[in-house]
Amino acid sequence: MTNDPLRWVRQDIRDIVPYQAKVYPEGVKVDANENPFPWPQRYVERLQQELAFYPFTRYPDGEAKELRQALSEYTGRNAAEILVSNGSDEAIQLVLLTFGGPGLATVVSNPTFVMYSMATRYMGGNVIDVPLNEEGNTFRLDVQGLLAAAAREEARVIIICNPNNPTGNCFAEEDILAVVRGTDKIVIVDEAYYEFAGKSLMGRLDEFPNMVIMRTFSKAFGLAGLRVGYTVASAEIINEIHKVRQPFNVNAFSQRAATIAIEERTAFEAQVKEVLAERETLCAELGRFAWQVFATDANYIFLRLPGSTKEEQVRRAAEIHQGLMDRGVLVRKLGGGPGLDGTLRVTVGRPEENRKLLAALGDLADPSTGGWR
């Protein structure tokens, strides 16, 4: 008998390629769509005071009552309609645990955030992919394709990322609502980048009992390292999701830090304005190269490299990605999915980071061809 414990690993798990999150402590890191600015000084001072006096030796509030009340005031929704999670990643898994599972399916519009598909597969479920329609320098939902997929018996959850990651654009509100109206399945609208886009369906929740909205503190509020997200839906749906949530899923410090971030949001809103101003400058500068620069409503920019074939596009993207890393700049190289061949995603950094990115690109790319000098 061969003593090989790995033979008991589920076959579908064996076949998954794990999500790769690069650690890059030095250089310019513009690959993960984080807030590039340090925490505001007043926010830091308040957190330091909390460290001295908050009872962190005790288990955290499993219901996150204080944070949910702050989120209630921020979103305009009742606290009973809000569930706090360990980032959006846990929120995705909790919804799929509640509504999905083996043999059931999640409907996604690719290209989009890869964790929707990965989390579905962790649960033993299947993914139904409905490609986005590319229109000029933006993307649009295939509403009829999504509704046809949602009508399949095994479909349980439809996920729409708005603004969409990695493409950056918001979808037309009427298209999203057409999907929500056209099915009785669960429709998640992931608004992780809401603060940058300023567009939300939060105010329409009462009209659509099957709609769920997710947000995060990892982006505009700069709490990526503390892992705090939240889900908003009817109190009935939230109550069901609570049944599969770990009792102490968000630690006490993260809860308190997120609560104070809401109270000090004016300072974070100022940072968002700086990011948006830098985004316009960066888009214009990137337009000097012979690349397709897609319209964006988020804090990142989606680029496609030129090439007469997909293979050439992929090669150029890999060359530029590596060349930037060699010069101390990390961007996200995409690929392996519909519409992602030969594409890069660049997070908007601080002004000095963006200058270093552009200087490195100037070293590498011929503005007339997008290739090497």
C-alpha cells in the first residue's frame, strides 16, 4: 500500500491553479489596485489611541455591531441588512456557500475578477461564462446571454463586477437592472471600487429582493492589509448568510479600524480625488504609446498591447512586464482568459510612482510600435 495522502485530495482541487499574489516590498507596486497613499495622520493618531485602550485581549464582537451601525449610516441601509466579512473574498465564498455548491453554477461575465470562478470551484460548483461585448475602448454586458445562462436549472448566482476588474469600466445601469429584473436567481453586484466611480445600485435594493451588493475597505479606505469587506442585501438574505459565517470572522482591530475609517472618511475622500486626478494624467501619458487604453471608472487602467496575432500580443506583454520588473516597477500581467491576451493592468499610484512607471516604459517601449526600442 502506497502511503500518499495527496491521493485523497479532491480531483477538482488538484486541477486548480492557486491565485498568485506577488509580494513586492521594494520598488513601485502598481499591480493590486490598492490606495497608494499612507493613512491620513489623524486616522493614525486615533488608531494609536485605540491600541492602548481597546480590549483586544477579548474575542471580537461576532456580529460587528459597531461597524455595522457605522456602515448603516454610510450606506443608508438598516444594520440588519449588512454583513461584515474578512474582505470581499470571504463574502464571495459565504454567498456561494449559502446559494451554491456541488453541481450548481455561478454565471460570470469574463473578463472579470478571477476569484468568482475560483471560489465557485472550491465549492464544487461550475462556472457559466458569458463573455463581455467589447465596444471600442470599453465593454458592455451581454444581457441576453446572461439571462439565458441564469435560466439554466443549475445556475444559482450571477455576479457582476461594477466597475469591472480588470477592465475598469462601469456597465450601463439599465443593463445591470435588466439582468436583475429578468431572473429570480441571486444577482451579486460587486462595488469594490464604488468610491472611485461614484455609481451605485445601493438605493435600488428595496426594488429587487434578489440583488446583493458587496463592497470592501481594501481600496479607497486603504485597509487592504486588514481585510474588511461587507455585503448588503435584504435582512432575510443576510440572515441566511450568517448561518455559514464563522463566529469571529473579522478581528477586533480590523473592525475598529474600519469604523474609524468611516468616521474619518473626509480624509480618504481627499485621497480618492488625488487618485482620480492622477488617473487622468496617467491615461493621457499612456496614450502616447501605440497601445489600446480602455476607458476606466476605477483606480486602475486596462491596456492591450498591439500585435498582428494574439501570440505577438502575449509576447510583448510579457516582455514589457518583465522589463518593468527589472526596473523596479510591478504591474499586473493578465492573460489566460477571454479578452485578456496581451493585456496589462496598471494601478494609479502616487505622482512620483507614476513618473517612475512612465520613465521605465519610455526606456522599454517604442511609442510608434509598442515594441522594444
